[in-house]
Amino acid sequence: MAVQRWGVGSSSVFRVEELLGQLFETRRFFADYDAEIVESLREWAGPNHLSPEGNIISSIHSWLIEIDGKRVLVDGCVGDAKDRMPFRDWHEMRTSWLDNLHAAGCTPDEVDFVMCTHLHVDHVGWNTRLENGRWVPTFPNARYLFSTTEYEYWKGQRAEEHTAGFEVVGDKVFDDSVLPVVEAGLVDLVDGEHDILDGLHIEPAPGHTPGSITLELHTAGERALFTGDIMHHPIQIRLPDWNSAFCELPDEARATRRRVLEHCADTGALLMPAHFGWPHAGTIRREGDTFAVDYVEPNALS
């Protein structure tokens, strides 16, 4: 199913899917890739996370939080109709993401906040949609929340000349998915820790990008932590020192990943990353000097 629901205290959290499948080659994705280590973890990771060919099975999805009558969207995936060359698989996509948002019981006009954990291509695309040849905010009644550090970093990158694929796509992302909502006056830049609402807390989590942030939901004695790309894959729970090839600040990424895993293990917070395969979320426990995950399947949609 492309939409699932978890109950967290008195709140509901929906996963709104854009893509699911063998999206990345393991050997290209992990900066510290070792074929023997990956193979040794195949059974531990399970068939929902590693394909028979050894590729990463990943999801690209948003999280939609319903809390006290408000709706908060975490991360906006890749988006439709966008020029993403040379990323051919993400170029001018047509997906069912908007239909899936409706299936979660929400229209774009009903979103109150859009929180981007960072400003990479697969986290901001649905910030905007194409209308009469222009990129306009998809969620016209929402406040968009970006880290100040993150926004200033990518604004500075946009001012430079780029020829590498990832950097060229980053420029396109800034132009069609970030700048239009800034120019529409819908963006609130966040410094340090920040409460969106009572029970929703933003905290800096640098490493994957300079201004990455997390969002913690704390309601009725239960917690969930939305971590963006601090971890892309369950292997990084077992091997928290393994970075993706896209981590901008490798040492900080490792430190942040370990801190987040320790926090989840200590508090029981449900880990809700941006890219894990089914069942997409889980609780964390210590296992020696590393960690393990107990997956938590979603509830039935009501």
C-alpha cells in the first residue's frame, strides 16, 4: 500500500509514498561499502531492504502528522514534472503522490506546516507544482520551515558555477522547489531548536548536510523522531559509522547518527526515516556497542 498510518500517542502519522523499489546500487551508495560486510548483513537486513542482487530497496516518501487539529508535512519527495537531468529516473516524473496525500485524508490546502529536514532533491520537490508554466507553492496555506543554516548553504551553492551532475541538479532544485516558496513569503527560517507546536520539536542534526534538522513528536507519553537522511538504510543502524556517498560533513554525520540512535534507544522514540523499506519505521535498542531495530508495522487506515 502507498499510504499507511501509525498511532503515536494521541496523534496520527501517515506515510505518503512517492516511489518504492531498488532505487540505489549498494556499492555506489555507501561511502564505506564493503561487499563482504553487506553480504554478512543480508539476513539481518531482510528481503524488504536488500534485493537478491544486493541493491538497496528504498522508499521515497513524506510523513504527514495530524496533531491537535493541525497537519504537518515532513519532506516533499522529488515532485512531478521537474527537470532532473542527468538523474534520468527522477526526470519529469508523473506519480500518484498527490492521490496518496488525498488517501491520507488531506488536501494540499489543508496542510498547515511543511517541514524540510534538508533541501536535497528528494525532500523538497512537492514544495511546488507547475501551474501555467510557473512553479507555485503546492501548499498555499502552509508555513514552510527551513533551517537557516541549510537555506544559506544552498543559496551560496546556487551562486557558484557547477558542472557535476549532483550539483547541477541542486541548482535546479533551488530554483524550482525552494526559491518560489521563499518569494511567495511562505518560508520561516529556523535557528537552533524550535517548537512548531506543543509536542513538535525541531533540533539541529548536521552532517548529511550542514543544516539538516530532525523533528520529534511527543504526545500522550509516546514519541516519534523524523530523521530525514541521517540514516538511509537499516545497515546504518548496525553500522552507524557508515555514511552515504552524499553526506556533506562525514564526521558530523557519524556523530549525529550515533546520537540519534542513542536517543531513540533511551526514550523509546519510534524512528521514522525518509527512505527505509517496509515497514518503514521501528524502535531502536542497544546491542553491545551497536544497535538493532524492531520494526513497527502500521495500523489499519481508519
